[in-house]
Amino acid sequence: MSVSSLRSRIRPPRPSSFAAITKEVDPENDDLILNRKERLIPWSKSPFFDKLTIEYRQLKEERQQSHHHEETSTPISETYAGMLTADEFKGVDKSNDEERGERPPAWLDLFYDLAWASTFSNLTQNNAISEGKELLSYAAFFALVWWMWVSQVSYDIRFYSNDWVHRICVFLQLCVFGTLAAFTSKFDITAFLGSNNDDLAQRALDAFKGTSLAQQEANERAAQRIPEISFLGIALVVGASRVLLCIQYIRVWLYAHNKRDPGVLVKPLSMFISASLWFGSSAVLLTARHDNNAAHISKFIMWSVATVIEVASHYFSPPDGHLRSMGSLTARLATLVTIILGEGLNAITGTLRFAATSLRFNVLCVCTAIVVYLTFYLYFEGTRPRISKGRRSLWICLHLPYMICVILFLEGLKNNLLYTSLYTSISSTYSRFSSFLEEAVMSDNMVDTLNRNMVPLLAEKGLDWEDGWKQVMNAAIATTENTTTSNTIASQTAFVRELYRLLMNLTVKAVKSFESEDLSPEVELAVLQYLRNDSLVEIDITTGNPTMPEFDKILDLLLEPFAQSGRRVGAFAGGTLIFIALINVTQSWPKDRYAWGSAISRFLNGTLLLLLLVVNVGVDGYSYDLSTTPGAGIWYWLGSFWSLPIFAFSLLGQVIVDHVLLVLAVRSADRALEQKYEPSLLDSLRDSKDYVYDPPEPSEASFPSTPTAGPLGNPHSE
């Protein structure tokens, strides 16, 4: 028998890939067994230690705080022996932002944050933030959803336990935020409060179009239903979220050892009152008419009272030593800031599709990218020591105005890019339009020249023959065929009138390519009047000056939403830096002049950016023609090249200042250490046998048995 055949007999058969289908669990596979045990979670689990563990932890804390020797310390009963938890052996940092015990899986926290992000993303995308009313509505809605997130996360970092109850609650929170996202479209907090100018403009537009009165009433009622449903839906959804949080706090109260402790008793009561107020406001909205101002004012009062009660209840909390786990709110807030900055970045990158049609756009995009990156950098690279317990609530609350400033700052950058691109696109279109007209007038055959040059331009802007070019060509042909003076003048007037209307159509097309929403009723009415009313166009023709007053009025209305949203971007940029400085100071009070220098420089830098609001002084409305607008400094600045680079240079300068101060602080610390441990001049005279004996302090000394010298110099033991 050969050796190879013998080896083939001894070698065991290779197991099949599906042999484990009928196989039991291998008891020696510890990793697999441990993984499955960790995934097997209970239905419900107490967030508190048992009573014996709490007593032991209290005794341990007392012993650590005492300065007695081991033999005089309080003896620990054998009952508590071996009950020290694993996190205590690690020497956990006892700061107010510690993280210990079992925490929820990373995917579960991320899942909840993404559920919140769905509402925030819809709020940002479904609302144009341009005027003061839109800013107020956006800030109010953002503050509401932000507090919903903070209140739930404040519960999770203290009372979360890895069980099915909390996982089901996360799923229900996803349903809550998903439903709330449905009510973000065109949210207007000022609806039903006072008169609405949009209603007057819509009525005038309907009258101009010849819409019947019955249809106008139906349209008005449909428009009123949008804010009615939004307010009612918000009240019901937020009330449901308060009920869900109340149930979770009731569960904590049931598990608590001392059910009279305000730390576990106040919060379920406050959530119950808050939910009652939210549902009560929905009942008021259901019974009141849309024109009942008192009912709509009362709903805001009820919402505010409910939120104040919730905020006040967070003053009470059980002792941290009684809880099995503690989470870090710092990490969760950092994730939230990342989501907000990511949403702002997503909105900015949406403007890159206009890069091919706008001059200087690439440089402005680079400046915007620098601003976004440094906004990330300044927040995450700030001072990050532990949070002082006395300032923890203030530190959390400062994140609300900071986040609002950040998202509005990024939204302003996006609108500034859009305005610059649109302004450049319209100016380029007007320049080409004028040059083609001059070329046609100077040519021998005006009609052929216009057809050769204008048709490609119209196709580039998305206009066809029926969008005005047909009327222009008919007027041009009539001008060339008429021989009498009176007919020639009339034909020329008609030709110029149709050219102006064609230019208006080009302008509207350009604006709509930059903005997905429909024109406002006021703007749409002005455009239709210009396209259909010959007298308005003839005002521009017969003025005798190079300006077109009626045309410019409509152009101002078209561009004003883009310009208005960019005029306040300096305030939000300054607010971002100021609140970063306040957050850093609140988080850790500066300990030296270098830390103070960083905080003060951020505050001063933000204040300088706030001064950009000065260019708004004396400006009532937007005007495309800057030469005819008194005090139009803000429009000069927005239309200039430096409107975006100034923010990039400001933030870049702040980063440089922070880094220089950091280098100086490190060098100062090194010099202080060198001076403290400066070597003696006699060190060079010593040999290897020399040493310096530094006796210990009496309070820290221990006296072991060491050999000492006798009276004759002979060593002996004491």
C-alpha cells in the first residue's frame, strides 16, 4: 500500500457546506454563543440598580470622599462583596457628561436622528426663507422639533435600557416625525392673524383672469384649509409624542425604589399636562372658525405653556448613582449639528447645476465650500473639556439659536449663490439680446438676421415660436412692408412692444429655471398685465430715456425673493460665531489668556459680521437698476464678487487665530514646565554615584524598615 493511499484513508472527509443545517449549537464556540446572548434582549428592564447595589455605591462614594486610612474606613459588609460593576473598575470620568453602563446600539440612535432629520429636511426644502415672516415661521417650527428631539434624548441618556419597550418606542417616534413632516409645506405661523396681502393680490389676479366668483371662493377656501390642517396636525402629532414620552416616564416611575422622589414623579406629571394642552389646542382648532383670531392666539399660548412646563420639569432628576447607565448628550448634539450642516450642504450643492451658465461661479463655489468646512471645523475643534454641572442646561439651550443661525446662514449662502447666478444670467441675456437687435438693425435684411440669431437664444432659454417670437416676426414683417409714414411708425411701435414682451418672457423663464416654486400672485399679476396691456409697454417705449420703468418694476418683483434672503446672511454668520463662543465658554470657563483670546476673537469676529447689517440702512425695497436706487449699498454688495469671499476670509482668519493661540498656549506650558524643573548648575559636577535625596512629606510618608547607621557607623536594623 502506498503512502498516498494510506493518507487518503486517514484524512477525514471534507464537510459539506450545508452540513450545519441539522447540527446543534457548538458549546465550544464562545463567540457565537456570547453574540446570541447579547442579541436576546428582554421585554422590559429596570433603568435603576437594585437596592443593595445602590447602598453599596453610596458606601463606596463615602469611602472615596473620606481621607481616613484603610484601617479606619467604614467596613464593607459581605452582603455587598463582589457587587462592584464593571464600569466602576474602569475609573470612569466623573464629569457631568460621563457615559457608562449599557448604551443603545449605534444604529438605534442613528435611526432616531434620521427620523428627526426627515422632518427637518422637509421643513427646509418645502419653505422659501426670504422675508421676515418666513424666517419667523421657520425658526418657530425648528424650535418645536428641536425640543421634541432634546426631550426624548434627555430621557434616553438617563433611562434607556436595552429592551423591546424602547425599541418599539423608537419605531413610534419614527412614525411621529414622519407624520409631522407632512405638515411642513408652506408653514406660516402668522396665518389667520390680521390681514393677508396675498389674499388681495390673489383676488386681483383672479379678476384679471376672469375667474368666476364661485371659483374664487372655492380657491380661497382651499388655500385656507392648508394652514388649518397644518396647525391641527401639528397639535395632534406633538400631543401624541408627549403621550409616548409620558408613558416612558410612567414606566420609570413604576421601576423607581422611591416613588415619591421628585426626580421620577414630576416628569410624568409634566408630560401629562403638556399632552393635555396640546390636545386641548387641537380641540380649540376643531371648534373655532378660521377667522377667529382669539382661538388662534390661544393655541400659541397653550403651546408655549406646555413647552415651559416641560422645560421646567427637567430641573428634577434622580441621582446619577442610582441609574444603570448614563449617556453623553455631547455626542448626540454633535450628531445633530452634523445632520444640520449636511442638510445645508445638500441645499448648496443643488445650485451647482447652474455653474455652466454663470460667470465667476466656480470661485464662489470654492468660497462656499471653505465656509461650510470651516463651520464644521470651528464647532468640532472647539474647547471640549467636561461640562460644568451648573451650566449644563444653559449649554444645551445655546445650541438652539446656534443651530438656527447655522442653517439660516447656509440657506443664505445658497440664496446668495442663486442670486449671483441669476443676476449674471439675466444680465448676459439682456446683453446678447441687445447686441442681436443692433446687428439686425444694421443689416440689410433685419428679419433674416433676427431669425438667425434669436431662434438659438430662445431655444437655449426654453422658448418656442408660440412664446412670443411669432408676434415679433409678424410685427417685423409689417414694419418692412409698410410704406406710409403713419403705418411705419405704428408698425415699429408694435415691433418694439412685442420685443419688450419677448424679453419679459425670457426673464420669467430664467427666474423659473432657478426657482421651482410658482410665482407669487402679486408677481404673476404684474407679468400678465405687462404681457396683455399695451399701455404699460408703451410707457417704457415713450419715456425717452434708456430705462424701462414698468419693465424694471416687474424685474424687481421677480428678483426680490432671492435678494431679500441674502441681505441678512451677515447677521446669521455673525450669530454663528457668537454662539460658538458662548457655547465654548459655557462648556468650560476659560482658564488662561489663550482660551480667553480664542473666545473673545470669535465674539469680535461675529460682531464684525453683524455690522454688515449696516448696509441695509435706508433700503426700502429691491431694485435691479442700482443707479436709480438711493442707498442701495446692500444690493451693490450682493451683486459684487466679494459677497461670498468675505465670509470665507472671516472664518479662515478665525481658524488661523485659534491655531496661533493654541501654539502659543502649548509653548507657554512647555516653558512653565522647564522653569519648574530647571536643572541645577552643579549637575555637571556630579558623577553617576551621586544622587539627591528628597524626603517625602510627613502626610504622605510611609516608614518601612530600612537599615540605619549605629553610633559607630555600623548599620543595624531598628
